[in-house]
Amino acid sequence: MKITIDDIPPSLNSIIFMAKKHWGAYYGYKKKWKDKVHACISDDSVLFKEPVIITITYFFGNKHKHDFDNYSGKFILDGLSGKVIEDDSSKQITELRIRFNYDKDNPRTEVDIKKG
């Protein structure tokens, strides 16, 4: 199953910075991204109950350096939980792959979920 989100989540560094300014910022972004992920999941999507391998590919609109640890996929995995996967624990997700790519004209996030 492949899901395409027409945006890239904020880096963890920027979320921490926002959360220090106001405690509700983190929860606001978490809800926003859960809604974005849900909007990209079709109503007839399968709920995987078996272990899966998830690959998240970020297509950035620029060629700046990006740190992998700042794009862990937390908001995306939280959005998948209960809709496409039962939960985002290590019991269900046996492997998580993070990839970076570049697309100046179409920055986005692609999520590929396969039985693992």
C-alpha cells in the first residue's frame, strides 16, 4: 500500500522549538498531521494486523542538508495507527526505513507499507 501526502512534516528540532514557546504547539502539529495522513487514506484501505515494513520517503523541495534523526516519521506513524496498522509498536513495525529525495516541483511525503 502506498500513501502520498502533499507536504513534509516539520523537523523534530522545529517542533521542540515551538513546544518551548507554547506547550500546545506540539499537540496542534500532531493533530494536524494525523488529519493529513487520514485524508490520504482511502475508506477501503486494509488494516494490516500482521508485521509490516514501512518506508517513508521525504521529497524535499530544496537540496539543503537534512538530518535523518529530525525526520523520524512520528507524526506519520501516529496517523497510520488504527487506520492502516493496528499500532506503531515494534511488534507490528518490524522495520522502518527513512529515505530522502529531492523534487523541486512537488515536495511531498510518500509512505510505503508492506507485509514484513
